[in-house]
Amino acid sequence: MPIVPDVSASAGHQDDDRGAAQPSGPLFRDETPPAPPAPPAQKPQEPMTGAPHPAPAPQKKSAGRDLGAAIGVGVGLGAVIVASLFIRKAVFVGVIAVAVVVGLWELTSRLEERKGIKAPLVPLAVGGAAMVVAGYVRGAEGAWVAMALTALAVLVWRMTEPPEGYLKDVTAGVFAAFYVPFLATFVALMLTAGDGPQRVLTFLVLTVVSDTGAYAIGWRFGKHKLAPRISPGKTREGLLGAVTFAMAAGALCMHFLIDDGTWWQGLLIGLAVAASATLGDLGESMIKRDLGIKDMGTLLPGHGGIMDRLDSLLPTAPVVWLLLVAFVGTG
């Protein structure tokens, strides 16, 4: 997911499902805590003389994380990404590869800690980085070949361990290879076009704007739950905000950034981004609920881990790549 501040359940309606996991309370902040036991009945007391006690002040909406740290980290990451994107394409490919390797490390670590699943990290990390580079150098065909070789490497590498748990370990490894590096490869494919940096910037802006719109509108107006069993904090009003913000940003980006792009194409891309980003966020929420964790990592203060920032970006990359190719070609 892109960098968007989170909000706790005490803030009322909001569009995030991450919060502190307490042994005696709900795992996620957007879950309703159990009602405390009623106090024992007491005899009525005589009214006290003097000034009445003032009514308690209403609670103010507050963020569930350190907003200062979250904003600072978000601005810093954004600056690094934009700078690497426009300085040299190869540098940005390296940034993608590093993010992929760190994301794989977080995912495989949580799988082993919470489920005892040992997806082999070494072939995943090497194959994942190679997948991104192959996609940039050789296109979609190179990405598919690298994906197949990575899956094969996972199968062979796991053979060096005892056979118990082999099937679940390699299944998780192939899933991780597809979920993180293969989907990230579509960002490298966007970069190969003549206006590649502008295409990648459009992809990033639309995903961030979609998440921001969902957060802002859901936090302020959200009342109707979108998927309460998966992420009780997400609302239909938040989804409407994501669609509205993303479509407006898409029209502007296609008109001003993309060669031969038109505003109506941006509306369609923005609509698709809002849908894919929301589904991506819900997908990782399912994974984290199954694992019983609130974040995939702690690398980014105020945000969690790298995977917590990639959740909406990863499934959105192939959608934006495909629509840009359909509308304006490969460049």
C-alpha cells in the first residue's frame, strides 16, 4: 500500500485494518472490543451540594500511529522513489529489486513464525530480483521465464530439507514468487516505454490518491461496512472516495503526463486502480488475519513493513500496465 496514515478505531469511521494486537482484546483496532462487565448495583446516594460535575468532553478523533513519523517516512520514501525514477531508469529498477527482496523476507519470516511454513528465501530473493531485471531487459517473455525458473529453484532448494512439510513449503514459495516479484515486474515493464518514468509516476500517483481518498472519505463519512469479515474498518463510502479521487487524478495524469493520452482514458484507468488497490488491500488483510498479525514488519516507523506499503501497489501494477498498453501502446 502507498504511504497513507492510519487511524484507530477510537477515531470513529476509518478505512484501515491495522492496530495493536492485545491478548485480552481484539486483534485489530477496527474490531469492536467486548463490553466491560456491568458494575455491581449500589445504593443511591444523597445528592451532594455545590456545583455539579461537568459533563465529560467528547473524545477527539486521533490517529492510531505516530503521524509525525508516518508523514516523515512517507515523504522520505517518496523523494527517494521520484529521484531514482527520473535520474536513471536502471537505478529505479534497482529500487524495485530491493523492495522485492525485503518484501519476500518479511513475508517468508511471518509465514515461518506464525504457521511454521518454511518457504525458501534464498531462491526466492535471487529469483525475484532476476525476475524484475529480466522483465526490464527482455520484456514480458523474460519475466515469465524468470518466474518459471524461480519456481523450479524453490522446488529443488527445498529438497535439501526433510520431506515433512515439503508440499506446503514449496506451495508457499511459489505463491510468494508470484505475489511479490512477478507482480512487481509489471512496474519494470512500464518503465521500458519511451515515457516510462511518466507511466510509473502515473501508476504511483493513482494508487496513492486512491488510498488517500478511501482514507479521507471513509474516516469522515464512513458508516456502511464494505467487507466486515475481512476488514471491518473499510466502508462503502471510503470506496466511493477512492473511485472519485482516482478517476479525477487519472484524467489529469493521462492528459498532462502520458504521450497521446486523453482524459477519458484516465477516468477508466482511475476506476480500475480504485478497484485493484482496494482488492489488494483486502487480500493482504486476509493474509494478516490468517497469520494473526497486525503488520508484516517494523521496518518503516509509523507504517509497518515494506509489504504493508506494497499491498495495493502490487495488484495494481499489471492493471495499469495493461490499460496503458491498450490505450497508448507500448511506447
